[in-house]
Amino acid sequence: MAVGGPSKSHGIAKRRAMADAVIGHVTDAGRARRRRFGLRSAMRRKSMTAFLMTSPLIVLIALLVVYPAVYSVNLATLNRSMEHFVGFGNFLFLFNRETFWMVVRQSCIFALTAVLFKAIFGFVVAHFVHNIPAKGQRKWRGMLLVPWVIPPAMSCLAWLWLFDPSYSAFNWVFEKFGIGPIPWTGDAMWARFSVILVNVWIGAPFFMIMYLAALKSVPEQLFEAAAVDGANFWQRTWYVTLPMMRNIIAITALFSLIVTFANFDIVRILTAGGPIDLTHVFATWAFRVGIEVGDIPLGASVSLFMVPILTVAAILILRDINRRGNEA
Amino acid sequence: MRGKLTRRRFLATTAASTALIAMPYVRGSHAAGRLSIVLWDHWVPGANNTSKMLVEEWAAREKVEVQIDYVNNQGNKLLLTTGAEAQAQSGHDVIALATWLPSDHANQLEPVDDIMEPLIKQNGALNATVEYLGKSQGHWIAVPATIGSQIKGPCSRIDLMKQYAGIDVQAMYPAGAPPKAENWTLEAFLKAAEACHKGGFPFGIGLGTTADSVDTAGAIFHSFGATLVDAKGNITVKSDPVRQALEYYTKLAKFFPPDAPAWDDASNNKWLISGRGALIMNPPSAWAVAKRDAPQVAEQCWTHGMAAGPKGRFAPFIPYFWGIWSFGKNKEAAKSLLVHLSQPAAVEKLVAASGGYDLPSFANLTTFKTWAEEGPPKGTLYHYPNPYNHQILSIAGAPAPPKIAVQIYIQGVMTKMTVRHLQGEPMERTLAWAENEVEGFLRT
């Protein structure tokens, strides 16, 4: 007993110690869990704080973007009087309309041409501004951004007066040189030229400022190395500047493509889609059909038709950017 | 003492009780509730004051609290307001409806047969175009409004028409007397257009897709009996009357300004006011602006009837309506107000306030002194309201069912046909294009 006594008491103590250790461990784990899930710790975590801070915006986007988007999908599946579900009936109807395909073609011509010229002008002007001494650069940057910051409805009205069918200020000037009169908005070719020109005028400064930012981030050593290797201006541009700006060019082009495809105000104000519908784009045609004619489901279908086109463009461009990002 | 009822007290109590019971119901200041209305925001300065005064006069008499919102057409504001209220099933009680909107929202408008029948008895009949636009399934769904309704007939320059076309428009449409316009035919119109074009003052008629262009094309097509869709909904594009109308209008369009396909509703007004044209098709708004900005032009303007075609003398008529939403909260008050605004005295005030621009649709209300006296030149508006009914008031797209006609109208199918043919497209191809377009409008 005496022998066994201490040994037994030792065993009990050991077990107790083990139990304490276990309980202690459990208590620590509980504490840790409490710490992990407690409000204070949750608030301490950056991701939670970021989520909470952005939640008002998320709610706002859900209300102003997601809800209307879902609602427009719902509208696009209804008949003209919005009483019956017709599934893809409105889209099938559109596919059989000659005018609709003309609008698709025109939207593509308008968006692609405008984005191309905006990119070219933006690129060239960004180079000019980049080469201006830093002291006077801010002034030029500010001035060149003016077309972009003026509300488009206002600037388009000014352009409308310049292109006015009967009293065009441009024609008045051209007349002095024996040119014209040019039917700026009365002839299909000139009308398309006019709406693209105004779009380029408004949108090119955005490209310019993005490209300027990209140019400023290209390390000067690369140009110096290229110069040492004997590269001329075009070679420097082709082998150094453009590869270094590729991502910015792609993102800017994608962003602009989306905005230009969905453009409404320029065409609406300058030509209202005329003459004989030859300048209509998706948004103006959707407005004509949906609001003016009163066929809201068909109008919704026309505007939703932009989604697959832009989705394909977005996937292609973003995949390219990702691939290059991984390569880097 | 406490329980004692004296004779004097008994009499006083009885008298007071009797007086209380017999006292008439004294209404509060807005006992008949509230009413909210949308009226078309008039472009004539001060015209809104008259409509406001008339509404307030009625509101004070009927003890109704009224809220008036004036909504204009700039940027399709009135169209969008109507659409939004129809979608939301909420908004005003009474709304001003542009030409095609009653039929667009027929299911959401309160029938007004009960007030229209007495009004027609009182003010005279309504023309077929008003019935076509304001009725649905045999019932009146809106009341024709004086404010905004207009005829878009010719407004000619007296001097230029005399000088280049040899036409005395004042003699043809003398102030205060019936028209002597037997020779005023579409052939004469074509010759006059050619002569004025040669003289350097082309007729200012647009070929765009806005209302003024479409209304003129519609009247010309009707003059030949040409319809794109008949009243039963059958497509009638490939018909002889349509071919004749298209051929005629294309010939005429050769004498329009070369940029006419790009014209909007402001272009013809500017054309007349700037003194560049001999004739436009418009209500007298251009003349009214010319009075202010170019008085020498205004004093040469004469608004008159349309030229007659093989099937009659058709003038474009663009009526406005007042509708009562079926979800409106005070329909009885709304009806009472619309009756008040349609009384001859009220209509005369509205016409005077608009300088003669606004036209009542009722047959007996076309001879107010405003049209006889407005000037210069005096009597320039005398024939504007069609006082001798020598024109058939029509709307482009009719007689197709309104749901189809509105698409023909808004899409400007007739002006587009004209431009296509004018630009060299063979007639049959143009007709095939139009047929395909109209086919698409038949969907329900």
C-alpha cells in the first residue's frame, strides 16, 4: 500500500496534470476561436474592414446596376404589350430584321473606327505632351483634357451648330475657299464621319492621359540602352515603348470600346440616327424602338444584344493581359 | 337650484340644439380632395399662366387642392414622364398625352364617355382623326386637349409666292371669307415648288424622321389614297396609290433644300424665319417667332390650306389629349376639371393666350376672334383652324390600327421611302424595303 500509495498518487497527479493540460489546451483553443471570431478581431482583419467599407457601394451597384440589368433581361422576354412570356422570341424577331443587322454593322463600324482613331490620336498627343518640358506640361495636359470634361450633351450641341444642315459654320468657312457646301448630316457617309469625328474629339483626351501615365512609367534606362544599341525613333517606339505600354493600351481600348459601343448622346444629338437610319447605333435604335415607338421589350432586347459582343471582346483582351502578366 | 330647469333655459337649449342640427355642412378649403395634373409646357410665353388661372378658378369653385406640373417635349420629357407613370402605375391623376399616347396606354386610362358625349353635344362634332386617336374599342379614353393641338398646313410667303409662282395666297384664302382654292392642287403645288426653287427660295419641307417631315409626307400620301397598312391591319404597300404618291413626292422633293433628309422640327422654322424659303408646312409658331426676330418676314407670312390631291384635300392634324390614369386617386374631380377646360369660354382664353397656335378639336370652336385678328398681316391665321372644313384633317400612318400606325409614324417610313427613291433606289426595291419594315410592325 505504502509502495503502491505514492505510485498511485503520482499516477493520479500525472493524469490530473494531463487533464489540466488538455483542459488548458481546450480553453486556449476556445479563447483563440473567440479571438478569431470576435467582432473586434473581425474588425481588425483587413479584408473584413475593406468589405464593410465598400458595402455601401456594393449595395448601390446592386440597386442601380444589377437590378436594372436583371429587369431588362426580364423585359426582353416579354411580348410587346408586356403580358406574355416569349422567351427568346424578341431576339429571333430581331435576327430577321434587315434594319437590325444594319444597326449591328453600324455600331461595329462606329465603335471600332472611333476607338482606333482615339488610340492613334491619344498616342501621338501623349508623346508630344511627354516631350514638353515639365514646367509647362501641366498647362497643356489641362487644356487637352477639356473636350473630355465638358458634358457631352453640351459639346454635341456646339458640334450640331457647326454641322447644321443649312447654317453650318464649317460650310460658311469652306465657302470662302470655294469648297462645299458639305452635307455633314444629310449624307450617309458624311453623317457617319461627323459622329465618329465628334466621338474621337471627346474621347481622345482619355487615351492621351492614360498613355501619358504609361509613358512616364517606362524606365528611362531602356531608352538609353536602345539608343546605345543604335535604335532610331521608330525602333524605340516599336521595341520599347509599345511593349511597355501594351497592358495600358489593351485596358484603355477595352474600356473605350465598351463606352463607345453603348454611346447614345452623340448620335442622338447630331443625327438622331439619320439619314434613313444610316447612323443608328444600338443605344439610339433601342431608344427609338423602346421609348419612342413604345415597344419596351424589343428596345430591351436591342440593348442587351451588346452584351455578348462586349463580353467576347472583354474576354479576349483580359485573357491576353493575364497571359502577359503571367509571362512577366 | 342645481336640477331646476327654467323656462328660459329650456328655450335657449332647444334653440341651440335646433340651430346645431340645422346648420349646413361647411366645407374646408380643400374638402373635395387633391388632384395632380400634368399639362404640356407651352412654348408661347405667358400661355401657361392662362391654363393655370383656369385650373385655379375651377379648383376654388370645387374646393379641390390642385398641383399642376408643366412638362415640355424637350428631350422627350413628356413621353418619358408618361411612360414612367404607366410603368410605375403611380403619378399624376391627369396627364397631357401627345398624339399617339392614348392608344399606347389605352388599358391604363379611365374611359371618359360620360363627359365626352355632353361635350360633343355642346361643342360640336370631332373629326375622324381625333376619334381614331382618342377612342379605344369604341370608348373615349381621353379628352381632346386644346393646348398643343395643331394643324401643320402651309405657311407661305405672300411676296415670294406671288413673284416666283404667280400665286396670290391671300386671294386664294381671303381673311374672313371662304377659301377660293379650287385650283390649289398638288400639281399647282409642284409647279410652285419648282418655280420658287428656281427663284432661289425653295419650299422648306424636311425629309427626316421627326414629326414635321412625317406629317407632310402623310398628308401627301393620303391625298393619293395611299396607305401602307389598311384599317384591318393588311399590308398595302405594293399598291398603285402608294406608287403614285411616292412618285409625286419624290418629284416634289427634288425642289426641297438638298439637306432636307437631315432636317428636324426646328429646321423648317429657321428656314422661314431666315427668309430663305417661300413656304413651310408648320403651325404658326415659325411666324410667331418671326414676328419677334424678323418682322419683315412675319408680315409676309400667310397660313392657309393644303393643296388638294386626287383623293381629296388632306392637312396634317396633330391633336393632344388629356387622359385620366385608371390608377388616379380622384377621377371624379379629374373629369370635372376636364369638362371645365373644354368649355367654350375656357377654350377661347387658351386660344388667345397661345396667340392662335392652339386648336380645339370641336367643330363649333374654330371661329374665335383671335384667328381673325392676329397679325401682321391681319387675318394671317384666319384659315389656320380650318373654319370652313374644306380640308380633311388626317394623321400619317392612319388608318392602320394605332399600334401599327404609331410605328409607321415614329420610324418615318414614308419619308425614308421618299429619300431612298430620291437617291436613286428603284421604286419596287423601295416598296419591298417598306413592306419588310411594316411587316415587322405587325408583331403584338
